[in-house]
Amino acid sequence: MSPTNLPDCINTKLKRYFKQLNGEQAFGVHKMVMQESESITLKFVLDMVEQNQSEAAKILGMNRGTLKKKIELYKL
């Protein structure tokens, strides 16, 4: 059965990630998780509002300028 809430999903994915490392040392995990989750969230919301940046910024709780910078950063 797959997890249905966000913390459980993240936990499952992290367990899989560390298992796939097969004993190799992990580096920068926090930054990786934050960047990937942010870019996925931004893309999801932008798609949901048909790329309307003003509406997406409201939903995300950030100003439009910050959203524009993140869109450029993640090449969305």
C-alpha cells in the first residue's frame, strides 16, 4: 500500500534513496529534497492555474517577483 500523506510519501522516498546508495556516503540531502520538492510544487500549481503567475503566487503564498525568479531558477 502506498502512503497517502505527504510526510509518509517523503519518508518512503528517502528510505528508497538511502537504500539505493548501497552504503555510499550521502551529501547535500537537505538541499536536494528542498529543491526538488519546491520545483515540483511550483510546477504543479502553475499547471493547475494554467500558468497564471499572479494566481499561482497567491496560492503559494509568495509574491509574483519571487515566483518569477524561482521559475527561472528551475527552468519551469
